Amino acid sequence: MRKRFSGSMIMVTIAAAASSVVILAPTTRASAQAPAASDATPASAPFLKTPWGEPELQGIWTDETTTPLQRPARYANQEVFTEAERAELDRVRSEVLGRERRAERGTERDVSGSYNNVFVSFKRTGARTSLIVDPPNGRIPPLTPEAQKIAGADREFRLALLQSTETCKNKEAACNGSKYDPTRSPRFAELPARYNTTRMNRNDGPEDSSLAERCLTGGLPEFGGATGSFRRIVQTPGGIAMFYDVGQGQGWQRNIVMDGSPHLPPNVRQWFGDSRGHWEGNTLVVDVTNFSPKTDVFGSRENLHLVERWTRTGPRTLAYEVTAEDPTVWTKSWTAKQEFSRQSDEENRIYSEPRCLEGNYGLPGLLHGRRVEDAAFAAGRGPDPAATDNTNVGALTLAEVPQDPLQQ
């Protein structure tokens, strides 16, 4: 089976099983409306104030439709779907959820593909073709030459760990740029050039696993995913806190400092960065810096700089805009927008403590299993673990949940 487990898995499974072959309809009409032009400032709702006079942002918020972060190539410079296109995408995506594709029973690909359609539901297609509104093509800007070198070296290292697996033997996409070699790569003895954040074909210790497998959420900016994304905003005089419920129990909380003080010193780094906010009219503007080099946002780490804008646009609607920049990674900054709908505080309670961290029995089990495999191989009783693809990249695409057509 895949390696990620958590204490919330049973709850996720039950919820997903009930909706595995349907596309979930939104609970409000707000998210079905066409968005404003990408260069427009969202209209605020000035009548919504806290008792102490600040704009009211409190509540549980989520995006009730699915919009790709980056615009798929086939939509080129088309910013908004037609209603006919959205209806057709919903139809095709619903049919995808109704299929279960598995490899030949009992094969390595079949076992690693044990997560199937029952674990997933799709929301309806959103109005825009991408969350990114700038650049106008809806895509993250190209990497700088130096960032390309770093990414290339990282991929070479990971491909070396795959070279003796069936993934490369079968010339699957995950092995593009490399070739099959039955000999164990000497690079298994190397450490990665920088802190590892994604799955690799080695399990010598916890940090060979991805952040999600270690129950460490990716953090900001948070755009959601297949299993949903919720944020609860709580305001007090002089302070704002946001709790995020994402993935399979990988929730986390951020506190936004509102007293006008400067950012933390450069030598102080935090997983979710250092958030400093202020009001510009009815918009909460949050400047986020001081990220840890152990995080990764499309290649950006400690030099990531975010500027967020949160604007209440109605009793049940909230506009979110974030601009990301890192001149060491991207050739220019980029901006994304989302529209959130307010959820019932009673019917959509959020657990205030992450479940994944305390309930993740899978990770020590995974490490123990690999040590057993190593011992069996050393005793001549089993195959070389290096010849088995534990990244499951190929199996995820072909044997597990089919790819969402909206993301292709």
C-alpha cells in the first residue's frame, strides 16, 4: 500500500466513499458566479465590522469549486470558462470518478495502487481556468538559470535512485532523462544536496520521506487540494489567528502580528514564515517573510516573500489574493486569486489540533519494513530493495486514482 497513513484516515475514507462517483455541488451560489476581471480590486463589504470597529473576516471559509493553480496549456490565454465548457468538464470528471483502474492483480503495481477512486471526490469546475491571474498566461514564471541548475541536480540524484527499478526498465514517465541499469546506484550512499521535501526511492531515515508522509504540511501559500482546504479566521482586538484544516489531518495555525512591529531578524526562520499585517481600508494586508529552508514552494525556500490581501465582499464571501516573489528562483513575481464561501460554524466544525502528527503510525512502520527488507537481502532471502520503486510515481498515475481532466 501507499505509505501515508494518519489517525484521520478512517474518517476520510468514510466521507470519500459516500461521494466517490459524484461531483460535489457547492452549498452557496457565490462560487458559481463569474469572477471579476483579474486586474480589478474586489468590492468590499464595509457594513461588516467587529464590535471594536475592524473589518469582520471571522468564520470558516473554503473554495467550493476546483480551479487549477496553473492554466492548462489547452486553454492558452483563455481566462474564464464558458458555461458549456464547465458543464462538459463536470460531466467528464464525474465519469472519471466512476472508473477504477488497477494493474494486474498481485503485481507490484497493483499493490502500490491500493488507493483507488473510493478515496476521492471532485468539486465542480470553477469559473476561471487558473488561480494565477498574473502573468496573464496563468502560469508560474520560468525559473532563473541558477534555480534550473539546482532543480536539475536534484532530479539527477532522484533518477539515480530509480535506475534499477521496473519504473526505468519499463521506460515510464517517472524515469524520463535516465535509463535502466540493474546495478544499484552508488548514489544511495549520498545525502541530498539540500533538505529533502519530496518522496525519494530510499528510506534510510525519516527525512528520506516527503513532508506529507512526515505529517509536515507545506504551509503558505495554501491553495487546497483534492481532499479539501478550510481556514478558520479568529479576530481579537490587536490580533488575528488562522487555523487551516488541509489534506488528511495536516492542519496548522498561523498568528498574524498586527502591532506594526518589524519582521523577525533574518536569522530567525519559521515553517509558516513571519506574518505581519495591517489594514488598508477594509482589506487585511499580510506581509510574510522569514521562511525556513526546509519548506519548498515550487522551488522557493528561505527567500520566499508573500503579500496577501483578504477582503470581505459580502455576508458569505471572502476574496483572497497573494503575490509571491523570489528573485533567486523565478524570473518575476506571480499573483493568484481565490474566492471563498463561508461555512456553517455548527455543521462544519474544525478539529483544532492536527490528527496526522500524533496518529501517523505509517512512518515508523515504513522504516521498519525497509530494514527488514535490507536484512532479508543481506541474508540472500529477498530482492535488493533498491530494485523496487517506493516512490509509486508510475503506479499513482496508472493504477491508482485517475488524473483529474481539469488538471491536464
